[in-house]
Amino acid sequence: MKTKSFFLAALAICGSLTAQVGINTTSPTQALDVNGLLRVRGLSNAEKKIVAADAEGVLFLLSPEEIFAPKALLNTSMSSAEQRLTIYEGKCFQPVDNASSCTVSINHYTSCAGFSNPVDTQIVVGQGINTSNGQFLGTWTARYIDNKGFAGAAPVANQTAPDYPRISYPGANTVNYLGNGNFAGQCNTDLVTTINQTTGDIKIESVKRSMYAHLVYLINIARSRSL
């Protein structure tokens, strides 16, 4: 008993001096460095869920379905003023990594089509490319890949599988389905992507007005680098 107490006291003193505690290692590199397997009885996990941490750093178990299940958002506006609803806001790319990027996948409907005409869209945020020499431009931009598309300023009709995805390059016209274009048209499924070039955060919003609604299912967010 005395030996055990002495060991614990010595461990406490060592930990207070170095601010690092090692288990099965004499040279810890973190506040707690365990050389071996770790068992937390309070996280008994028969269903093999994912271990996550809350805002206070407390560990808990999370079902994969809670992470990857689609999230539904409904944006409605009863006035002519723009009604903006955030679909996703958070990390996307690493400003110091030119190859970093993210893709946000959504499925969405608009009331002007009676909610019967779904649009599958991937919002791809990545470095712009100089098409003449293939070099990065140093600016992250958003591109929209969907089952619609544009030929110049004219919208292309819905494309059905197995037709290839269309990439939309929105311009300043009133028939945009996507992007930062002119919102004078009322029957649009408008999506705005705001990019913070400094932090790597993005914000994707739905924009509606004048008694139209936009129903969005957020499917997933994929990043090319861990953030």
C-alpha cells in the first residue's frame, strides 16, 4: 500500500512539473500520452457507434445515421424582400493548401414547380484555374454541378440519368437556377455561396421572395483535406 501511494505521489509530482503524464512511456509528448490501448468503461459500445466530443470536450457516442442523414430546410418568403436561409456554414478548404477543396451535395425543390421537380446539386468550392497555363489563380470560387445547366444565358432542360452532370456558370440574368446572379426572377431556386478567402470557411444560403418556397435536403459535405 505504501509503495502504491508513493508511486501515485511521485506520478502527481512529475505531472505537475512537466504538465505531461505518460503511461507505459517515459517521454510523453502530450498532456496524457498512453502507449497502449485505452479503455473507457462509460463508453461501452455494443452498437459500434462513433465516439465524438461535445462543445465542452466531453466524449459521447453518436450514431452514423445522425451524421449522414439528410437535413431538411424550408425557406419561405411572404414579401418581396429577399429571405435568406443558411444551408451550410463552416470549414471548407485550407487557405495554405492550393489543392484543398470541398463539395456540398444537396437535393432541392421549389414551390414554383409544385415541389415535384427535384434538382440534385453539388456545390464545389476549390481553387480557380488559369485555363491558359493550368496554374492556380490564388482565389477559391464556387461551381455548381447539377441536373440542369446553361448554354450561354439560356437554361438547359432537366437532364435525366445517365446523362452527364451540367456545370452552371451563372451570369447576370433573371433565369438563373443557381449562383450570385440577378434575383429579379421570382421562380428561381437560388443558391448563394459566400467564401472567406482568409479562413477557408464558406456559407451557402437559399434565397427566396414573394411567397415562394425552397425546400432543401442537405445530403453531405465532403472535404479533400482534414480540417
